[in-house]
Amino acid sequence: MSVNSSSGALGRSYLVEATEFRSLRISLASPEQIRSWSYGEVTKPETINYRRLRPEKDGLFCEAIFGPTRDWQCYCGKYKNVRYKGIVCDKCGVEITRSAVRRERLGHIELAAPVAH
């Protein structure tokens, strides 16, 4: 049995046999670590705009933070092709990339006091 992980939010890629583990260490991430992994701050509780059925800006599904909902297309529609790969739209702030990055990216929420989660 092997454990396989593709390159994820932390930028690591590995393939190891499950029998090669001697120990496993789990610890809490510091607020600084979480901010370094984050692609942006979620500031609004909204998720989806009910009229347009699109993610709300700065909300829990924000495309500028988590990535586009459609492959190779920004939120506002200014860029709509793979040839713009890696460009960040100056109008809406969305990076032109695959929509699958939404599964890998993290956002953070600033609270009045640090909380273990």
C-alpha cells in the first residue's frame, strides 16, 4: 500500500510506502504559519450571490482568494483563455488558472483573539 499526494497547498509532492513510517507528529499551526499558507483574508460571511449564482467577493467562496470557478477564466470575464495562464486580472483580482486549485488553496479569517481549531 502506498500513500500518494500531488502537489497541494503547501507545494509538496511525495510518494512513500505506508510501511516506511516510523512515527507521525501532529501539531497546531501558529497564526503566522496559517497566514503564510493563506491566499487571502475572508472578510464577509456571504457565499453565493443568489441573483447571479456567482461567488461573492471577499466571501467564503471568493474567486480572488480561492481561484476561478471556471478553468482559465477570471470573474469579470476580461481574460478567457489558457494563453493568459498565470496572469492576475487587474479588474477583479483573479489569477487565470485551472478551477481545480480551489481544492488546494486556503484562506484565513482574522479574529479578535487566536483560536485553536
